[in-house]
Amino acid sequence: MFRNLKPDIKCADIYTLDTESLRRGGVRGLFFDIDNTMEPYSTPKPGARLSEWLERLTAEGFVIGILSNARQERIAKFVGGFPPELRDRILYVYKAAKPLKKGFRKLLADAGLRAEEGAMIGDQLFTDIWGGNRAGLTTVLVTPIDPSIEPPFVRFKRIFEKPFIRNERKQS
Ligand SMILES: [Mg+2]
């Protein structure tokens, strides 16, 4: 289990992710968590910077997916905030039950990709990274955008993430 908590890549935020090197490694689908990964927790709509970046990635041929444990209303509303051409291309799975594999598999199937062609990008070790590793995807851990406005349950989980993140810093 502990080995599965190690992300393949770590970066400060989604915008500093080297998507070109992922592509060279065979990654075709970029799957994202929303809260504190794409935008701060419970931000209702995507910002212009996010939309522009995702538009560029789809133009480069990446399939963009969203994998969130949040409810359908939340995800549908957020995705509905993207410009129409982009919105229609974004695949999403709500109530994904990360770290279970089923949501990852659904998204891969919808994208027509194999697990090794997908990358999961998220801010939580126990959902995004653990689940992505179990499902066989490349995993990318980003620093949470604003941990100060997270709900109590997420804050609680962060207590247990800390030793693992500290351990990795020591190793690298
Ligand atoms: Mg998150």
C-alpha cells in the first residue's frame, strides 16, 4: 500500500506540468481532480487561465478527463462553465470513489485508452495518487492550491499525508 502512495511526478501546480515529456512517454489522456487541483475548493466555475490551457492541450491531441469524488451537480456545473467547444470534449466521472479503480477504468474506457496511456493529476495522496497508481496510470501530485478552505474531512486526511510527503522529500 505504501508504495502505491508515491507519485511518479510532483509539481507545484498543473501549469508547471511537463506535458510534452508525458506525451513522449506515451501518455494520451490527462485526467484531473477538480478541488484544489484545477481550482480552489468548491470554486463553482473554471477560470480563463484553466480553459485556455486545456484548449491548448486538446489542440495538441490530449484527451482531457475529470475524475472527482464530488456529486454530479457539482461536476456538471463546473464542466458547464468551460467554453462550449471545450466543454463538449471533456470527459468526466463524478462520484468516482477514488481510490477505487472503477472510476479510473470508466474514464479510460470512455477515452478509449489503456491504463499506461493515462495520467492522473491531483492534490491528495489517499485518493488521486493511491487510486491512480492502483489503476496503473502515471500519477502526478500537485501542491493543493489553497488548503485553508478545505472541509474538515479533507483536512483530517492531510494529517496522515504529511509523513509520506516528508519521507519523499528526504529521499529525493
Ligand atoms: Mg482535490
